[in-house]
Amino acid sequence: MFEAVETLASYWEQRAAKFARHEGGLRAVCSYGMPQFYNRSIEWCQQSALRPWLQNIHDQDVLEIGCGVGRWTERLAQNGNRVCGVDISPTMIAETGHRLQREGLCAELHTADAAGFESKRKFDAALSVTVVQHIMDDADFTRAIGNIAAHLRPGGRFVMLEAAPTDGSTRCNSPIFRARSLGEYQRTLENCGFRVSDVRGVDPVPLKTWVLPYLRSLPRPLASATINTLTAISLPLDLMLAPRLARQSWHKVIVAELDQ
């Protein structure tokens, strides 16, 4: 699919236009080629891993980078936060607006990328969920982290959930996805003025990441049956073990505080 588009922005806009209003928008923001059960399992693991931090963000100015279809925007707004959502896709932004309107909520929404977003506001907290893992260029990656830091107040907290294997891995990389190691995230955050205060696991059971590179070579029915079976095995174990097995997790929640 990526080969048919010219830029990362147009890639996400095409995905949003096709999938944002179906199945809760998960195929737009998770894995568009995967069964619904697989994407639901991703969301359940993300919710579980993020809950300890999101439930404690109340009545704050919050910057959400890559708000997608508004899954986390809605939760943040429900907690009385003054949310500013940013996404590279206009259709994603529109769907976030529709979602909030249906729930009687509101947020400030902008179409922009993580590195180029500009606001006169300063924020108490920032959130990104599987966003910066799609920034392929190292210089753009660093600029995005630095830009988020520039929009936070001193002592502000940045909560990110990204593919960050502890020892690094390229086996699942693609033209629109790059799994940087946890160490790369930590170094970049520290260079941009952050102090990493916590790391939590999301999906420590490796069955799905082992098989993902081979799924495209299988007939579609067999590929779907395989990934659904592995997801059913992995999901309860991921939910149970994630808090204790951060090192083994493919995705991690990384919490960083901006220097005072």
C-alpha cells in the first residue's frame, strides 16, 4: 500500500479515508490488514498499560500527538482535561471531532505532524500512542521529541506507548514503521531535556511478532486463522504479565519528565 502513495501524510490520509469510520477506526490506527480480533487485542493491551497514568491526568492542559480517531482524546476530555489533539491526517482530525461531538465533549484539534506542530500554549502533559514509531528519519524523530519538549511546561510529563524492543529488532520494520530500541528512545529523550521515570510493558508474549514477518506468504484464510489463534493465546498472558515483564515487551509505555 505504501508504494502507491507519495508521502507519509498521504499514506495516513488514505488509511483514514478508508477505515476511520469502520470497526471503531481500529484498522485506521492499528493494523489495517489484520482481523478485527487482533486489533481489539491491541487496544485492550494499550488500555491496560496506559491506565495507571491516564486515570491520574485530571484538569490539565494535555497535548496529544497523533490523536488518530480520538480514542485517547475522548478519555482525556472525559477527565476534564483541556486537550489539544494533533494528527497528520485531516480525516483523522475530522473523525476525532465527530467522536467528541457525539459524546458532548470538545478539544482543540490541528492537522500537523509531530515535528512541525506549533502552538502558543504550554502543556502539563503530552501523550503519543504508536505515533513516533512511524517517523522513519532519525533527524525528524529527534525534532519531534524536541518539539514535544518545547510545548511542555517545566516538569511536564510525556507518556508514550511505542514499539521499543529492549535489544532492538528490524524483523517487523516496513516503509512506514521502525522499531527503535528502548535505548534509542531513552537517549533521545534525555538529549531533549527529559528524564525517563518509568517503563512499563505492554505485550511481553512474543508469539505475534515472531510470526508477523511470515504472514504475507500464507494464504489469507490461513494467515487470519494463524494470527487469531496466536492472539487468543497471547492476550490473557500479555494482560497478566505486562506490568512485570517490561524488558520482554515489544511495545512499551515510556514515561518521561521534562527537566525543571
